[in-house]
Amino acid sequence: MAGNIEGLSSVLAAAKAENRAALVGYLPAGFPTVADGVRAITAMIEGGCDIVEVGLPHSDPVLDGPVIQTADDIALRGGVRIADVIRTVGEAHAATGAPVLCMTYWNPVDAYGVERFAADLAAAGGAGCILPDLPVEESETWRKAAEQHGLATVFVVAPSSRDERLARITAAGTGFVYAASLMGVTGTRESVGREAQDLVRRTRAVTELPVCVGLGVSNAEQAREVAEFADGVIVGSAFVKRLLDAPDLESGLDAVRTLAGELAAGVRGRS
């Protein structure tokens, strides 16, 4: 099976045609277990997520806050492996038809084998890969493998990125641009702030790729705020927290489905 960057692009284009932002959810693979994680991702899509990012749990997730670190630890203690991450991508995509990407630090991909990782992710129906710590200058090997297998390569830009840096990063990327709304780690915030809007404006000045904003969005009001200026709204920690706080799995699945519905209403609330 070929990779699914076309499906990703078409979903983003369809949201734009509806004059709304796409809703992108995130959940680490293997949390709470591999099978239950697939069920949770399916519930997120049923609730209203257009796209899902499946995280590859890492023992030192330097860009992630305490909520995702807790979920990663549960997954790692449960014995999750890269094969389980790829299985999660494949089963979630097969169950829903939605574009599913893998979000991972670079080291596990390098250790697994760049060509092998790209081939296996594409064979599972994955739409692409988000690589937050891979410098664009060191990305050629990955980008060639991703292009060969029809995968998107999504890079992360931050408010600290200068305009010339934004141009270099976005020129190398495909699918969409992940705009980190603020400096710091993942997690919910009281306010997403103006930095995100300025970053989107500067990023759009140098690329035609859709720009999706993540880090800090946790409720419908914030999703509506970001949807006013972004092509996509990315939510991770809030979904993880709903599962962590639930008394049992079924309650957790209901909670993430409900949150997805609330956020989906938010991204449709553009003025």
C-alpha cells in the first residue's frame, strides 16, 4: 500500500473549502495499551478529529510536558515497541479512513533504519511523519525515503524561528507545517496567545503549505481562537488527560469522544 500524503492534503483542503480549520488529535501509541490506544484514537476520530498523530513513546521526551510524559511512561512500561506504533497507525487508519501520522523523535527512526521505518509506515497506510527534533540540514536521508514511499515530512517551527529559517524549514517540508504556539513543552495553557498568530502570519509569508498550530489548546474556546488564523488546530495533552483521569477505559473513551466533539465545534466557529 502506498503512503497517504494525498489523503492528508485532501482532508486539509476539504476543511479549508468548508471555511474552517482541521482538527488534529494526538495520542501516544501503547497508551493505555496498544489495543486500547487504537480504540481511543478511533473514538477521537468518531468524535470529530479530522487527522490524528500517533506518538512514538520515548524515554526522554524533552519537548513533552508532564501529561504526555506520564502516558509515555505507561506505554513504555507496557512494553510498546516501534512495531506497535506502526500497528497503531495502520489499525487506526484502517478503522476510520482518516489520515494518521507518526510523531517521533529522530533517534528511534535512525536506530530502526530510515528506509525500513518509511517503508513500514507507508505499508501501514501512514500519512507521514512529524519530526520535531530533526534539523532540516540533516534531514535529506529521511526526506528521500519519505518521498519514495509517499509520506509527508512535517517540520516544527517556533516563535523563535527567524524568517529566513522559516523559509528554509518550510521549503523542505510537505503535508503541513507544525507551528508550536509558544516556547516550552507540550501541555494545556490558559491562553494560546498572540505569538501563535504572528508565527502563522510569518510562516504563511514563505510557504503555501497549510499551517497547523499545536501546544496549549485544550478546549473549544481556545480551538475557536486558533481556528480564526490557522489551517489546523492540534490537541494532544487534553486528550491524554481525559484518559488518565477516567475511572475506567469505557469512561475514558466516552471522554475523548466528547472532547473531540467539543473541539470540532470550536474549529467550526470561525467568525
